[in-house]
Amino acid sequence: SEMYQRMLVGYGVIASDVASYTRRSKVADKLRHAHLRGCTDPTGNLPEKKVFISGYISSKHGSRELFGKVHKKVYLSRSPCLEPGDAKIVSVVGSKPQNMSADDWNLLCSYGFGTIIFPKSKQSAPLPRMVADGDLDGDGKGMSLVVDFL
């Protein structure tokens, strides 16, 4: 959408790169963004200021990999967003954190693609609040990520 194009340019991405991506993204295998549903970490063990994105994708080598193993950072915004500051670049967890049990990790990995899991905030403002003053109250707002520019 034009809103996301303006956000990317406002965040410092070169306008011609955004225009090129907009044209390429009309072809399914060139698409590099998604709308996700957010929820709070049911395990309570995700690291602060990092997210887990459920599902698997193909790596550069064609193997099936956990999303976070392939994409270490994502550009994250909430819909709607109005200002460049409404978006953040966040780190994605791609392997089991040290303080997480194997059962909890397997639970997170069992979710199908389309869920972004936010850590329970212990010391700072909750990460969803830092992305366009969002929340996880189930109001149907999608999260967006774009990985091409990182």
C-alpha cells in the first residue's frame, strides 16, 4: 500500500528501491512482506526486545528453515501507521534461547506461519507498544514485516 511505501521512505529506504520492490512484489515468488497476528509469548522465555515469527521458509540453499534462522531482523510496523517512528527494526529469534525448555521451543515451532510472538516485558515498555503504540488485545490489527531492505 502507499502507506507502507511512505513508511519505508520515511525510515530511510531509497525511494527508487521501494518503487522497484512495489513492482516486483506483484509476482508471488518475489513477495517479501506479510501481515501477521501478534500474541504474547506463552512460555515467558523469549528474550526482551526480540520476536519469534512462526513458520518455515526456504533458505537461499533451498532447504526448509525456521523463519528466524533465515531472517535475523525484520522491519516491523502496525497497520495503520502514520509516522516513520511507528515502525521498528527488530531482531528475530532463530534458535532455542538458553533459558527455554525444549518443550516450550517445540511449542513455538509448532505454530503455522502467520504469528508473531512478542516477549513478556519485564524491564522496559512492551515491544508492541513501541511499534506505533500497539497492543495485543485482539482487535484484528495486522503486523507487517518487510525483509528485502535489511
